Amino acid sequence: MNPPRQFKLLPRLPIGGYLFVFFILSALCYALIGAWMLQHGKEISELAMEERQLSATSELRSAMLHVQERITEISNSISQWEEARQQLMDPTYYEYWHTSRAMQAGYIPHYVQDLELYDAQGVILLKDHHTSLPFSVPVEPFTIHFEEGLPYLYSFSPVSERGETPTTIGFIGLKVDFHQALLDLNRFIYADVNNIYYHASYGPYYDIETLLSSIIFLPRPIAEIGQLEQLMHATLQHFAIISLLLLLIGSGLVFLILYKPLHALSRYINALRQGYIIPEQTLEAKQFCINELELLRHSIVEYQQELEQMHCSLDQKNSELWMMAHHDALTGVQNRRAYEEDWQKLQQLMRGQRIDLSVLLIDCDHFKAINDSYGHGVGDTVLQTVANILQRNLRDGDQVYRLGGDEFAIHLLNSSHEDAERLATRCVRELENYDFKQFDIREPVRFSVGIASGNGTDISSLQQLHKHADSAMYQAKRPNSSKIILYNPSFDDLSHPLLKSFH
């Protein structure tokens, strides 16, 4: 016996299908009323759009002038920068300053694409330097060029020497992404910034008005038109009953009870897969009417919280492991592993650049005797004191490394051997004046320092600095020798094997 055939009130369709049916029915009603509304509101709309176009044009002109003024302010501010004057007076480290200081210091906005310095004759400081700016200062201080259909502002301003009668010692050139600066520096009310197009030409522009004439843009759509509100209200009164029946009963129930929860779950799961959750996607504050969907929501939220706790724990463990692997547990300074990694990075940084580097190797004199006589606890205190003295006398960013036992190392970037000797002298004197009697140590505590210097243009010499500093240090440890020794090639036969593994 066949089961009775069930009557289906509605065909089997996806949720989107039902929403589409309701949308079509609503669209038909809106079309009938809209035809009548548009007929009577056409003239008012056209007049309002003309006024909006004029307002948008004026707003865009003001925004472009503001960009030009802001670039002038930035250029004037950079011209007062002491580092810029130093480069104009001595451009030896100009390429390093340009790459690591001027463009990376966070001082210049991101829409400034390039910056160059020019000498008093208007010629670029570094002629073999790759740049997008011209190699000489043009006649016009402001020009606008098109590159790949987008405008770029080229600004040039003089740099004057300080004094009662300032003289021009050079120029600053900036290349600015004009479109990006236009968006970042202005808030648009009338102009639609997402619909700005540039009709590029081959020649440069010299004023804002000429550039404005080459821009095609649209005003923002008018959200409300007062004259049309009365017509809309009158029409909506006749449309209310049909609209409420179709939208509230039909699509309203389907959207609120089923489609919206499913859509929220789908967005939340996709966000989890991509690794981030935005506030409007969170499920913790939501509640669903359908029991199965609510149970699924709870399960997803709990799973996501467990994942977050696990990730936080892993991040903490990784941070602790990194610290343990790169720092000496006794003295708190960085260890030999950190020393080797930093040395490899330093070679890459200095390759091809004329940057002075000094390597200092420090070894405590007669440390084994102190350890044997007073115990390892006192010996550990001596090592901690030595590490603290070395660290206190360094510049910000410089590091002390403990290579093993009682031996330490220091890298001094952008420092000559005279700077290294002055640093070593300060450390030796501070150690000599330190009161070790509080630890019952009767003998004087001293250390020997070996120094070797070089620069990044000589790679073979740079790779030998560790060996040279090692030779100088063991020369300093010899009886009746100075406690601070600068490397001399005659020391090579006295080198110690501690640092021969460095290359």
C-alpha cells in the first residue's frame, strides 16, 4: 500500500529563492510608485545635483590647495632638520641616512614616495643613487607629473644655513603621491573620492587649477531631498499595507529567524579560518531562536575560546624560549648564540657601505684565581658587576655579549677606534674604582680589552675583526702591557682560539 501523498504548500527552494520571490513582489510595488514619484521629482533632483556638483568642485579645489600647503609645511620642516644640514655639509653617509633615517624614521608621511637632497647648485648629492626624482632642481618649485595615469607632485625648497644672513646651502626635493595625499589630508562631504579619474597629459602641470580641469569626478549622491519627502510619504501611505504583508510576514521571518543566523555563523567560521574576528562578527552576544542553531553557536564560541587560550600559551612559551636561547642567565646580557646571529646580520647591513665598526673583546684578569679563592658565588658577582659596568657605558641600542666564562664582547657600529678606546677607558676606570671589598675581595679586579676596527667596504678585513680583536686582547693580558690594546698585525701569532670559529 502506497503512503498517502503529502500536499506541499510551497515548493522546495533554498532560502535565497524565497527571499528572491519576496524581493520581486516588493520591487513590482515599488516600480509602480517609483514611476509616478520620479516623474514629478526629476526637475528637483537635477537642480539639486547641479548645486552638489558646484559644491564638490569647490571642495576638491580647496582640498588640492591644502595638499600643496601641507607639502610645503613638510618640506620646510625637513629643511630645519639638523641631520639634513649635516648631510649637505658632509654627504659621506648620505645613502645610509636616506635609507635608514629619512625614509624609515616615521617622520615623513607615507604618501611621500621619495626624498632627495641637492647641493647649492641644485645638483643631486649622490649621482649614482637610484631615485625617482630629477638629478637637478627644476625652475618651478611645484610640478605635477602623471605616472601610470596617477598624478605625482614634485616639490623643491631651499635649505638655508642658520645665522643672521642665511644663505642657501642646498635644496630638498620631495615626490608625493598626490592622489593618496588628497585622500589622507582631507575629509570630503560633497565629492565622491571613490569616483575620481585623471585625464593624464604628457606635459607637467604647474598650478592646481590646470590639474583640476583634467579631473573627472562625481559628487556624492544626495541622501535626502526635502522637496521629494512629501511625495515619498504620500506614496508610502498607499504602499504600507502591501509592503508590510509581503516583507514583514514573508522575508522578515525567513531573514531574521533562519537566514541571518546562518549567515552570521558562516561569516564567523570564515573569519576563524582566516585568523581574525571583527567585532560585528562575534557570536558571544548573539542569541538564536532555533535551538539547533543556538547549540551550534555555543559549540563554535567555546571552541574558538579554547583556540585563543592555546595560542596565547604558545606565544608565551615561544617568547620565553627565545629569551632563554639568546640571553645569559647569570649576567642578563646576550649570550654567544645572540652574538653569532647579530654578527651575521651586521655583515649583511654593512656590505658595500662605508660604516665604521669596532669590535671589543674583554677578558677578566685572574678570574680563575678569584673563583678558586673566594668561591663561585663571589665569582658570579664579579661577572655580574663587569656586565653591568659594560652595559652602563654603552650607547642606546648597543649590546654586551657574554661569550663564555669571563669573556665578553661588544660591537660598536658607526664608531672609530678612537671612540672604542674611549669607551674601554671609561669601563676600565669604573671597574678600578668599584668597591669589591664589600665582597671580601682583597686583590684588585681588572679586565683586559682588545680592539679591532674596520668598515663595511672592506669585506675581507671585516670578517677578520674578531680574530684581530682576539689577538689584541691576549696582547693586553701579557705582563706589563696596557689593559687596552688596539690591534697590530704583529699580534697574530698570539691569538687565542676562542673566536676563530667566527667568519
